[in-house]
Amino acid sequence: MTRVRLGILISGRGSNMEAILQASAARDYPAEPVLVLTNRPGAAGLAIAETFGVATDHVDHRQFGEDREAFERELNTRLSAANIDLIALAGFMRVLTPWFVRKWHGRLINIHPSLLPKYPGLHTHKRVLEAGDPTHGCSVHWVTEGVDEGAVIDQSALDVAPDDTPETLAKRVLTLEHDLYPRALKLACAEIKR
């Protein structure tokens, strides 16, 4: 089996990245993480990736000022040099420009803490509670130019508890994410065109 060469973009501790790295340790997993790339030098997730033997790199977005596309062109250079087939955004806290999204169309996925199409964007846990929704969860989706608008690959749901706060809900949904992302990534690998 030829494994999909995976690039993972992070901005912080990389707990979803770690879940992917653990899953990919299985020989029959269809993705092989070959590069973890961050926009924040010193991101905690880099040390975790190194313990798995995955190459790491960083491109500090602050060096590019307001020129988001110039920052992304440098990301693209690093990803292309590593012959990446598919990118998983795993807590990458930057909204990508249309240029980057078009460049990686059909090869770029993201995880989002809501049951899309409900609650795209920020503050999802608070919004779920304010709406009185009985269920909440997370989605992995293909990235398109619209924020959190791409086709959903897979989802996981849980019941909202009467005493949930945005913080407790966030913690419970994050646990779901760690199970969902490796599973959805496996599905995405079957769909990409290399």
C-alpha cells in the first residue's frame, strides 16, 4: 500500500495532531505524516511531533505583516518540498486565503467543533448552549474558500448536559475530536487525487 504523504498544520499544543500521529503508527493506516508545520515558533506540538519521528518546521506569520498570501506562499514552498499529498489542519489558527485554498483544493481538510453546517466560525460551544441545542459535536470537512463551508467528511456527536458550560462542553467535544480526526482522515485519503 502506498501511503498518502500527510502534512499537518498546527498553531499550538497539537492534541489532534497527536491523535493522528498515534493512529498513523499502524502499518495499515493510509496516511504517513511526513511534516508538521506551524506558524508559531516554539509551538508545543513540535516537540510531540519530534517524539514520533516526524519532521517539523515553522513559518512565523508575523514576519509577513499583513501579507497573508506571502506567508502562505512560504508554507506552500515547504509543503511542496516535502511532496505532501494531503494537508490536515489541526488547530491551525489562521484563516487561509483563497489562493492557498485553490492551490490545495481537494487535498486540504479541517476539524471544527460543531455539527456543521451549524455554527461555523468561533464560539461554537457558547452558541450551542445559547440556542438550547440537545446535541453538539465536531466535524471534519474539506476546506473551501468559505469558512467551515466545505463538504463534511465525518462527524461525531454527544448529548449536551443540563449543567454544561462552554468550558465543559469544549473539553468533552475535544475528546470526540481525537477519535474523529484519524477516522475521517482515513476516509479523506480514499478520496484524494494525487
